[in-house]
Amino acid sequence: MKLYPKITLVGAGPGDTDLISLKGLKALATANVILYDALVNDELLAYAPENALRVFVGKRANQHAYSQQEINEMMVAYARAHGHVVRLKGGDPFVFGRGGEELEYAAKYTIPTAVVPGISSSIALAGLQGIPLTYRGVSESFWVITGSTTMGVIAKDIYTAAKTDATVVVLMGLNKLAEIAQIYQQEGRGHLPIAIIQNGSLPNEKVVLGIMDTIVARAKEQQVGAPAVIVIGEVVAKHEQFALHHHRAVAI
């Protein structure tokens, strides 16, 4: 049977296998090859045909098994040789997932592509903790920002975000936590609530709550590590355990 090349970018969600979409599972069920990232729950691979190739391509902060260019080339090569390639990515392919770059590369070789959106950790993990990203009278918007640029420096948008009342979600920013806290403190916002959610939606999830003045020490004390999402804003005080962890009067 002739195999026709095709690429599907599938968002695997934040980690819990139940949080992938039905459409994502259907794509996996028809895959000839799966190229999956480090943040993808390995249990999802069981939904692919037994004879499908499963290729780990890494991509976690500062730990890349392959460069993005190599992954692009692998997608095309596997599609041409094997047919349907599912590019399985943690969260959503288009939220700091370089999904756009991968689509553009496939288009150069006129390979049909499809996208299955995923639940992004930038939204889901706060919600799973009972932290609303928007709340009437408290936060009218939320920003999603990367903690550091490809050059390894803190993102300029953090400086702008620190001046607003918007809820700010920082991805890939744990190693910049001290700098982020300092930027907010310089804006006179040392008492602003902040949460760090490590391994969100998974059994080994860890949550650290605090304010800008204390979060660096609390994160060190609780040995929080990557992957983690940082949520900043008055809405963090809505977490049911915030008051227990922090004696700060919050007018909400």
C-alpha cells in the first residue's frame, strides 16, 4: 500500500494524559511515526499503533536531543519514507512550541499538514490550582511570557509586565526567578502574590506560594525545579491555601 506523506502537529497538553483532546488521540491512532518531546507523557505513546516508530527528540530547557533544524528535517524525511508523522508536543504547539516554524518548513516541501491544538500549561495549570487568570475587579487580562530569550537573557516583556495589573504567566522562567522578583520589587510590588507550579497536573506536582519578597527563599526551601510555570498577580491570592502560607492582607 502506498503511503502518502502527512504531518500532524498535536498538542499533548500539560502532562496528565486525560488532558489530550479526542482529536489528538485519533491522530496518534493513525500515526506511522511519532516524534515526541521531553515534556510529553510517555503513556500517550500507547495510543499509537504497535508498529509505529516512536522517536524521542528531546527539547526541554537547556537540554535538546536535537536542534530545531534537525527536527524539521526529520519530520520531512520520516513523512516521505513512512507516511503520517505525528509531531507530539507538550502543551500547545503554538505557545512557545515552535509549531509555526515546523509548519513553515513542511510547507517548503509541499507536505500536507494539520494542527491539533493542545491545552497549554500557561492556562491549565493555574486553573487546576483554583487560580483564575482573570477575575472581575482584580485582573482584566493575562499575559503569557517566556522567562528568557534564545540568547539566555531575561525577556524584555517582564519589565513592561511588572508595571501592569495584568496576571502574568511566565513559562521557562524558573532559572530567572530571582531577576523577575527583583524587577517587581523595583516597581514597589514586593508584596504581590506569586505561585510556582512544578510538574503541573501530574502526581508529583509541587506548588509554592508566596509574594515577590519571599518567593526566591521559599522556592529554594521547597527545592522546586523545572519544568515549572510561574503565575504572578493578585489572583494568586485566590488559591485556597494562599492565606495559610502567607500573612498578607489582600484586598480582593
